[in-house]
Amino acid sequence: MTPSIAETMEYLRRSSPAQAEFYQAAEEVLGSLKSLLDREKRYEQHNIIHRIIEPERQIFFRVAWVDDRGCVQVNKGYRVEFNSALGPYKGGLRFHPNVTAGVVKFLGFEQIFKNALTGLQLGAAKGGANFDPKGKSDNEIMRFCQSFMNELFRHIGATIDVPAGDIGVSRREIGYLYGQYKRLTGRHEGTLTGKGLSWGGSRGRTEATGYGVVYFAENMLAERGETLAGKICTVSGAGKVSIYAVEKLYQMGAKPVTVSDSNGMIYDGRGIDLELLKRIKEVERGRLARYVEEHRGAVYTPVEDYPLGRNSVWSVPCQCAFPCATENELSDEDARTLLNGGCLCVCEGANMPSTQAAADAFLAAGIAYGPAKAANAGGVAASQLEMAQNASMLQWSFEEVDSRLKNIMQTIFRTASETAKEFGEPGNLVLGANIAGFRKVADAMIDQGVV
Ligand code: NDP
């Protein structure tokens, strides 16, 4: 680590205390930039590092709502508008009890480089609340979303800031949020993405992140003369990203054998039953444990039985692993287990799912390792396609969106791969993605002056 990066990290710890996830994300990006900063002095002259780690605006607000028993509940709401050098702020909303200012900042910071890598005109933001949608009635979800929007609407707009979904925010939540936005502003414009198809949504948006992760893996493997066909794959999570990663893996001829939720994991050696998974998670909004009621041959392992500090999904031998649940779900021990089991590709659907030590182990082993900010950028890319459709009041076919998504994922892979080569570390897509994303945003910031 160069002294200036060490000083920057020290400054972050002092000025933004208790934000461990944000420090982790910042250190990972800054650690990749040394050779670029040594080569291009203009970034230092314009103090870009200190400017880029500071969000342009942070909004923290109270979300008060009434539950079904008539009791008043209060949650914390957040929107961190991190960087608008490339376009309107763009990034999802997360509703999960673990959401804190540090989690939202880490996600918003990652979003800067991810959005830049798509090649689209997108700034970066992230938001959410420490609200747990699990176990809440539809009416409770609606009242919460309406209260959340009562503050958020002041800060967003189709060319200002365009939120989307993330953990705990799907089409249902986007619907309630959008309804309230429309009521408060009187505007029917594409201010949120992930909308329903009949009221401004884009075909292919639901599938985009999961499909995009698999397209990215296919690109990484192709460079090594391999394909996904016939590969045993492990997937964590059972949400929007995981379900459509499983679907695309089947279409590529691979065999996904695991999925998980926060209560436990399913191993199904015959391959995950996608139809049943969708029914349990999308229709019933149920728990994965139910999977074994219909598939007695599958194995359900509850989290209580996971080895200490480990995620059982990663103990299943596989050739390709797709962490698609949440941050830091794959530890260095998990990484060693995967590598010892012959894993040759790890492609991240979740944001920062591998700890720094796990990521270092993958890079040292020289396997195909697709870091989240490159591999899961398909979601935000398809959101931009939704914005483009809203702006022109047109709706494209699924095939049109999917084909654009496929091209975007290929371009992101090539950009990260070629940048890694340019800086003397071929195959290091972490370095390639960080430098390529940073360079694009930093150059735009320099062009636009000190603002
Ligand atoms: P969902 O809420 O649809 O699904 C999340 C899945 O991960 C659920 O199965 C959930 O289990 C599990 N999970 C969440 N938190 C934890 C935890 N702390 N421990 C164990 N399991 C957990 O979210 P998405 O699929 O949309 O998002 C998953 C990841 O992908 C996140 O990191 C998100 O930031 C990232 N991502 C999502 C994009 C999108 O377009 N949706 C775009 C880019 C990145 P349970 O139901 O039990 O909570």
C-alpha cells in the first residue's frame, strides 16, 4: 500500500467511524490504483482520490409507519448520492435489518465503478432502510414504502436520481414506491426502475443481473478455451439474482446444484428444480426448507449446522461458483475449500461477496475470478435500458434487451481484461475493472472542474 492510500484509509476511519464495509470496498479499489496513479499524475494534482471517496450528498431520514396491530414503527432511511460525473445518480434500494450508513456507502461506492464500466451514462447512488420485509403483510409493506417515499421523492427524478431494487426490494416494493412517487409529484416518468411491464417496466430487467453474471462467466471461460457446458455449479442465495443465474446456467448447459437463503442451503445433485424454486420464492414467498418436501432426494442444511464461520454452499465440490446472496458470504477458508475441490471459476452476483482474503486467494491461484462490480453490472445496465425506453415511451422485446445485455457484459469483460493486460497483470479482472472504472469517472470529474 502506498503511503497516500494508507493516509486516505486513516482519514476515512477518522471521518466516517464504524463503517467497516465501506473501508473494505474503498481499500480494495484504492489498492488497485497504484500503477495508474504513478503513471498519470493528473489524478493526484486534481485530488481525485479524496474527492471520489466522499459522497456528493447523503440523506438520512426517519421512516415512521403503522403496523397491522395499529402500533407505530420507526426505521432509518438512507440515500447516498455518491457521484454524478457520468450521469444521473443510479443504484438500488436495500430493505434489510443489517442496513447501516456504512453498508449503503459501500454499495454506493462500488456502484461508481460498476456503472462506469457499463459504458452508459450513469452516476452512482445507493439507498435503503433497516426494515425487514420478511413476515410483513402486503399492507405493512405498502405503508412502509409510502412513508419511505414521503421523504425520498424530494431527492429523485428521471434525470436526477433513479433508484431500483436490491435485497428485499422487488417488483412489489417498487410498485408501492412508484405509486406514492406519482401521487406526490403528479409525474409518470421513469424515476424508478424494475417497474411492472404494464406501467413502464422493461422486459428482461428481472432476469438481467443473474443472466449477466452467467454471460460474464462464459466470457471469462472462453478466454481460457472453456465453456460452462457440462460444468457443476454452486450458487448461493435464492433471490432475484440467484434464480436467474440458475436459469441461465441451465440454458448454457451447466448444472447448478445448490441455492441458499438466510436459514439454510439446498443441495440437489440432480440439479436445482428451477420451477419449484421460482414457486417457493416468487409465488409463495416461502422458505427454502420447503424444497425438500417435494424433493426427498435433495439435502437441506440449516445454518445452525454450518461449520463455524463457514458457508456450507462452498463445501460442495464444483467447477464454477456463483456467490449471489450478500457481502462477505465467502471467507478465505471457503476459498481454500473451493480451490482444493478443483473450482476453476468464481463469478460474483452479490456485491462484495468474497472477503478480501478470499479474493486474494482466487487471484493468487490464477482461476477465472469475476469481481462483482464487473460481473453483476448487468442489472444496472438493464435499468438504463429501462430508462431509455421510458424516455422514448417505447417498449422493446425481450430479445432486444437480452441481446444488448449480452453485448454489454462482453464489453465489460473485454474492458477489464484489456486494462489488466495494459497494466501488466493479465487475468487480474479486479485490477482491470477498478482501473477502467476509476479512469472513466476521474477523467469526467477533471473535465467538469472542482464542484
Ligand atoms: P433478494 O432479496 O432478491 O435475494 C437475496 C438472497 O440472499 C435471499 O435468498 C436472501 O435470503 C439471501 N440473503 C440476503 N442477506 C443474507 C444474509 N445476510 N445471509 C444469508 N443470506 C442472505 O436480493 P437480490 O437477489 O436482488 O440481491 C442479491 C445480491 O446481489 C446483493 O448483494 C445485491 O446487492 C446484489 N445485486 C443485485 C442486483 C439486482 O438487480 N437485484 C444488481 C447487482 C447486485 P433471505 O430471503 O432468507 O433473506
